[in-house]
Amino acid sequence: MNKNKFPDNFYWGASTSAYQCEGGWNEDGKTPGINDIIENTPQNSEISDFKIASDHYHRWKEDVALMAEMGLKMYRFSISWPRINPAQGVYNEKGLKFYDDLIDELKKNNIEPLVTMFHFDTPIWLQDMGGWANRIAIDEYYKYCEVLLKRYSKKVKYWQTINEQNMYVLAAAVISKTPTQAKDAWQGNHHMNLGQVKVIKLCHQITDCKIGPAPNISAVYHETSNPEDKIAAQTLDAIRNWMFLDPLCYGRYNSLAVNYLKSKDLMFKIEKGDLELLKDPMSRPDFIANNYYCSTTVRKPNDEDLKIEKTGDQHNIKSSFGAFAQTKNKFLKTTQFGWEIDPIGFRITLRDVWDRYHLPIVITECGIGCREKLDKDGKIHDQYRIDFYESYLKELAITINEGVEVFGFNPWSCFDLVSTHEGMEKRYGFIYVDRGEFDLRTLNRYKKDSFFWYKELIKNNGSNL
Ligand code: BGP
């Protein structure tokens, strides 16, 4: 295979998540998820809530038609847990039917669905019981996933268990909009692992599907060759990256991360039998889905850093109990929202993940968030997005040619949707959605320049890069 070529049958796709695009937040039996109570939190009153979002719940047919026109081979989306499971023990037929219709429409258009079972939208009834920190979440998640597998496994081949578990734990307050103590978040992490190994095993027992986790793994650099900076980087690597893949891929916890948690009094409770559950060979994933946006650079913390525990946002974990301090990388430019643009970091990340676990990889998020307005000609000329993807995809082609097995690329996002913590102001889509932060306007769809660029790229299987 030549450099810059992608494998045949490579899945060129695009990505969304339910709470950020669907809307229809209380329709047809849906209960609120934790993100639907956003207006209750003062720090978030400046951005849109998720009640209407991109109105995909009503416009899904039009959206799938646009995906088909773009030539997508895969669509990665999430099923809304609160739409399917509005109360404990209750499963909502109207919610299930919505995804039946969506999946059927995708299949009709030869678009392979890649379904996320849980993408940040814990149902409010479960959150009221303590959310993931309550052990009951293991069984509730398992029962909900069992409903999904039984219903859709004949038509959905690829499943993701949990989206960005690491960000859900490390940036809990930003994502779930609920104050979460770090210790509870790590306890929740343990429960997520147990829920996932049970669901992966079930999937292997009752279906022919492929299933894997979808963390956000990304390269961590040390600022200088000072060995103490390297230690800081290793620590962040352990608690940001490997702590979330080792339990699923190796069946054991990462010891550096566990030592860190113990030293900070954050260690979670492990009950009898838990570690055996993790070890079960039937519970190993078939692939790793990775979301990549930017890299992080850190150094040894100084006295000032030791005083603060700062989260930043879900991709910038600024410092943590004195283990490291995030610093600027002078070699990298950033997006309008301050995230490092680092295509080589993308390659480094994929090489690391492959080297460590030797499992096929699918990219399920990657993209650039920008402020955008329709031009007078009714268009969005987003050459910056095209440049961004070209640089990332050139590195991806090299990585694949270096022997790393990657079977798909699903950039974030298919169409504009509400950013997790920066609202409508931060747009990622190939398709523009006409709405403002609070003004819903027409909600009509417009194809950006990147839409046509991606269509051409897919048609050529990336050979025109
Ligand atoms: C990931 C999430 C997505 C999405 C994306 C972009 O963490 O899986 O849900 O939000 O990041 O982040 P943001 O919306 O904050 O720009």
C-alpha cells in the first residue's frame, strides 16, 4: 500500500451524541438526563440548554439523507439512556422505536451504525440515587444494555460501551453539571468498569457483534528533559489514559494510577469478586474506539500549583493534587477555544495505544470547534476545518502504513450540535445548523465547504490527500 492510502472498506464516518443533537428532551416518554437540568446551574446559564439541541429527534430523516449525500460509510451516534429507560425497571417502546427507525434508515443508505450505549447522559432517576458512585448503577447499566443488544444486535454490528469514561471521571463537574467529589467520581469509575466487563461478556455470549470502549486517549508530553517533568507526564499518562484501558484490555488496574489515588486518599472501594470479574477472558474488548482532540504538555508542579486542583475542561486537565501542572506547548498552535492542534500527537497516540494493547482501533471523535456564521451567500467557507482534517488524515495514513490497525475515522461532528460546555458558539459540523445560542431560528441545515471536501475524500478513499 502506498503512503497516504487507506485500506479498502475503510469506514469513513462522522459522529454525534444523543443529548447534544436530538432535543425532544421530554417527548414520547423520555425522562431528563443529567444534562437536561443544565439551567439549574448558574455557571452554565450563558449557554444553550439541550432541550431542542439540533432537533435531530424530528429531523433525523433529513439528516440521514445528508449523510448519504456526503457518502458516509459509518455513522457513530449514541442511544439516549433516559429515552430508553425513563424509570428504574421501565423500558420505553416509543424510545426503542425511534432508534429502530434511525438504524433502518441508515442501513437503507448503506451506512454502518456504530452505537454508543452511554454518552454522558445518566438518567436523572439514577443520578438522584447517587449516579455511578452508587453500586446499583452496575446492574442498571447492564440491564439497559441487555435491552439494546437484544433489540438491535441483528442490525447493529459495532457497539461502544461508554464514551470518554476518563473525561466523565476527570472532568465530572464540566460534563455532568453536577458537583461531584473526586472520590465519588473514581468510585463511579470502578462501577463503570464492572458494568462494562459484564456487558462485553454478555455481548460475546448472545450476539456476533463487536464491542469496545471509547475513551479519550491522547499524547502527554513533558515540557523539558528534566526527569521530574517526565515523572509528571508519566503520572498524567497513567491517570488520564492507561487507568481506563488497562482494566478492560488487561483485566487489571494500572498500578501507577492506583498508587497515585491511594496517596491522595482517592482510592475506591473494591468488593469481593470485583477483581475476578475484571479478569474474565470473555470480557476483553474486540476493538478500541478512540476520541482524540489535542495533546497535553506538563511539567513538575511548583509550590503555587500545589495549592490548586483545577479541572479546566474535558481535554485540559490543568493540574491535579500536585502531581503535574499543565503548560503551554510552544511548538503547537491552538484552536479558537484553546485546544492544541497536534496531528503528530494523533499519530503518537495511536502508536501508543496499538503498541500497548494490539487491538484494532476506530476513531470515534476528532475535530475542530469554531465560531461560525452563515455568509451572505448562505454558505460557510470553512477552509480551516479542511486544513485541520487534511493534516490529521495525512498523519493517520502514515500511522496505518506503519502497521497500526485502524478501521475507521468518525470525526466530530456530523452536523453542528450543542458543545458539552460551550454551547452553540462552538461548532464542529460538516453541516451548519441554523440556530443561535438561545434563538432557535429556522434550525435548517446548510452544507459547509468541508461537506463537499469530505464527500470527495470519501469517494477517493483518501487517495487525493
Ligand atoms: C468529547 C465528547 C463530545 C464532545 C466533544 C467536544 O469530550 O465526547 O461529547 O462534546 O468532546 O467537546 P466540546 O463540546 O466541549 O467542545
